[in-house]
Amino acid sequence: MSEETPVVYRWQVHLAKAQPERLPVIVLALVGAPIVGAWLMGHWIFGLAALWMLWSATADYLLPIRYEADAEGVRQRGWSPRLMRWERVKRVVWGEDGVLLSPFAHPSRLNAYRGVFLWYGDQREVIESLVRERCAHALGETKSKRKTKRLKQRSHA
């Protein structure tokens, strides 16, 4: 009896290395805003709060983001870890730098919080084929097909 070992694909993206032109502005903001905040408000706790807010907003850029994809779904590990199971993906949005896996069938403001954005890094072809294979159920229905389906439902009513 042989057991099949699950295939896990891993990749890592470090945005600060991929987009170094943004680094000086982010470092300036991370250092300058807390100093200015503490000086203007008159207490060091405001500077610490400013540092925490800016760090939280820029940590995914400054630190590497690690991804793991297996038969169950895809996991993003880093400052803001996320998990998306393949069966929960209802919409796939292809982008220049990555692909968004959304649990919503239609565009939503909640995509940033509930969806998972997979940065390609140097693995574009592999990630595209992985998403096409695992999310075939979400790729089938396009906007024009939904519109046609809606029109048919209205005409039957």
C-alpha cells in the first residue's frame, strides 16, 4: 500500500526587493511621522502609535511574504496571514503583478479583507497554471454570461 504524499508548492515574494524605488519614502515616513507626531502632540505615546500604524500598513512591503499552495487551498504567511480554500474562490481577478482570489462572485469592497492576493514574484507561469487548475469553477462564468443569465431569468418571470 502506497500513500500519496500531498504536493505543496511554496514561493516567496519580497516587495521591497522587487520595488526598491519605494523604499526611501516608506523609511522616511516610518522614521519621520512618529517623531513629528510625538513633537506635535507633546507625548511620546503618540509617536509610538504613529509608528505602529505605519508599520502595520507597510509590513507586507518590508518583510517577505511566503505562500503555500496545496490540495486544500493557499496560505499567505507574513505580517497578515490569510487562508483561502480553493472551493471558496468564486471570482479570480488577474492583474499585472498578481492574482486576486475572491470569495465573492461580484466585485466587493470586502475583497481586500476576505480575498487573498497572490503576488507572482518570479513564479508567474507556475502560479497562473496553479490557479487555472484549482479555480476552474470560478473562471467559467464571465460578466457577459452572468448578464445573459440574468436576462433569461427576467424573461421567464
